[in-house]
Amino acid sequence: MSAVAAPSTAIAGPAWTAATDELVASLRELIRIPSVNPVSADAPDGELRAARLIATWLTEAGLRPEIVEPEPGRGSVHVRLRGDGTGGEPLLLLSHLDVVPAPPDRWTHDPFAADIADGYVYGRGAVDMKAMVAMELGVVRQLAAEARAAGLDPASDPIPGLRRDVLFTCTADEEAGGLAGAKWVAENRPEWLRAAGALNECGGVSATIAGRRLYPIQVAEKGFAAYRIAVRGTWGHGSMPREDNAAVLAAAVIERLAVPGPTRITPVMTRFLAQAAAALPEDAGSLLAALSGDDPARAEAALAVACDPMYARALRALLRDTLSPDVVHAGIKYNVIPGDAIVEVDCRVLPGTTEPGMRAQVLARLGPDLAAACDVELIVFGAPVEAPAEGTLFDLLVSTIREHDPEGIPLPVMAPFATDAKHTATVGTPTYGFSPLRLDPDERFLERFHGVDERVSIEALRWGLPVLYDVVRRFCS
Ligand SMILES: [Zn+2]
């Protein structure tokens, strides 16, 4: 990185206003494409349509995008903007095009109408993650416009001032594991993902705690291990109850799995808690510090006092391996005692926990009595991922947030869930959750993910676009 960085004021206020308007318009068009995953019969090609729409916009900007379609209707799109090649490996702007389903019953706006109300854009994908798609697109459009303004061809000439390439890759299928998206791309088009670093969904979003605006930057993600537990009982007549009714055994299985386990504070969370505690007012800070102590009762009390339940749930999940029994099946008729039951459990593992380690935890919770009646089968495992919480790119994320929000407190954090970062990890690209938004303190951002009335604030996007632009400009200049 050169010492002199191009400031965002290179395109002054009015240009950002127009760019934000364009961003919002693009976001609304993307929301109106129901790129739902799992793919439904009434919208079989939503991801491909979204990929094609983005490709059209990129082409209008003078670029030459590529689309892949590994399975019919499952489209991913990519474009490369060139630097002069003297700055090292590229920077990747990564996103996904698919969204989870949105049963409309409890929404106050049609989830695919992209209504604007009270300063928010409503719709499925508004936060997960079409807003970031539109922000990254906005940065790419701006860079292409700068090339055109200098009389250059952005499809082939280096963008003025860029020393590294910028990759823009939007994938299908993130919400179902990425097999038809980022995983396929990593295996078949690794050059779409291979970079010095990637900016992806979720982090860089303000969270107001005890009156302080924190900006957790996602440098790690928990892994996952899902198990199917087949519970064996004995079939019989419902008139003569049995202790080894498989439904009754399954209830005991669920009860033992669902208890929160012991805490284990990983290095990223140690740093998060220390920095947050130092930044918060005295009382809240010392409560937060208690989370990294070895008294679980004190830690739990601290969570209840210091945090809104939404953040407490997230923090609780980040301090331990978690187990959530999410599927249970038993029984065929009210008067037949079931001899078989199925329980599926979603385990999320901290860095340092292996799949055999997680399985051992599941068996230990069942105990020898219940374990003897259960077969535990692995459904899927994904390892945790980590990127360095130091170095040029991370430091730049921190300094750029501070510059755009002098009261903001950027700090590294882990996400309790997985993203496409597990696939960029396979090609060696450190990936950061960084989709910068400065939110209203009362906005229930974490509850918008996959939730009802998903929405994003237009003012937050207006703040975030120049932040993202500055990061890209500075890292690549
Ligand atoms: Zn997402």
C-alpha cells in the first residue's frame, strides 16, 4: 500500500448522493428477483436472473463480466478490474445472490416488492445480503467510471491509481452450503476468488451497546457439525406404556443436548471482550470483562445485565460450542408406541474443536445409558475459519471505520455462523465480514437476518458506500 491514499472526497458529496441513489435502485431491482434457495418451482432461475442483471449493469459500465451456471438456473457472476500489477495480489469483493424463503404472512411489506418506508428498503435480502451486493457493485461502478473519465477502457486498461486488481464475485447457493456456488467456483474458477484478502457479508455493522457504537469486524467464523441421531426403542401398544418408547427417549436426548455447555474463550473473543470492556462505560465494561472469567454464573449474570437479549444470544454462542436440536420425528399413530425416533442436532464449533471432538461431546451429553440406544451419524461438517486480526487489510478496515465515524469503536469478532468464507479459505484467501453500515441504535439488525420485515436503512447505506470505496482504493493503491 502506498503512503498516500486517495481520499473518498475524490468524488465529493453530490457524486456520492447520485451513487447512493443508484445503489438503492439496484438493491430494489435485486430484491424484486426472488432468488430463493432452496430453489422453488415458481422461481427456478432467480440466481441466474440476478447474475444476468448484474452482468448487464457491469457491461453498461464498460466491463466484461462472466457468468457460470454449474446447474440450470444457478448463476454466479464475476468481473475483474485491473490494477497496474505492481501492488501484489488482488482484493476480492465477495457476495451471494441467493436468499432464504420468506413466507409473507407476518411481513408488513411484500418481501419481494422492495418497498421504501420510513427511510428503509424492505425485502428479503435487504441485509442478507443484497445490500452488500449493491454496495460492492457501487464501488466497482465508481472505479469503472473513473477509468472512462480518464479516456480509458475499464474492461482492459488499468483503473487509474490502482496497483492491485479488484475482483467482484457474486455467487449462488450460499444459503445451502455453496455447492452450486462458491464451492464450485473455488474448484473450477479459483482465479475468481484467489486474493490477498476478501470483503464479505455481516461484519463492519454498528452495534450500539451501553451507548457506545461498536463496529465488530468479522475475522473468524464458527464451524458446524450436524448429526442425525437414530433413537431405538421398542414398538408396542399405547394402552401399556413403556419406558423405552422411542419418543420418550428422544425427549431425554433433546433435553440433554439443549443444555448450554461450558465456555471456552478463543483468542479472537478474548481480544473482542477486552477491547469492548475498555471502550464501554465502567459498569458495563466490568460486566463484559466477567465473560472471560471462569465463573459461568457471573458470566451469565453479566450477559443478562449488560446486553440486550439479541446480543446476549450471539455472545453466548460465541463463547462455547453450541448444540441446537432442531428436528425431531417419532410416531405413526396415537395408539402405537414408536420403536424408532430421529433427532437432528445443529452443532456450531469454535476454532480448536474438531469433528471427533464434537461427536465426543454429543455422546458425553447422552451418557452411557442413552448412548446405548442411539446411533449418531454425521450429516455434514465444516471447519471454523479464521483470518488475521492484524496486518495491512485488517488495520485498514479499522482506520477507515474510525475516520468515517470518529466515535466508532472497530474491533475483531467471530461470527456464530458460517458464510462462503469456508470456500475462499480453500484457495487461501483470508476473508473478512465487512459490509459497513452505521445503524440507528435501536435497529434490530441481527434479527433481520432470515427474519420478518428484513430491511436496511438508506442512511446506513449512504454512510457505508464511501467507507467501502475508501478501503478498496487504499488497499489497492
Ligand atoms: Zn448471507
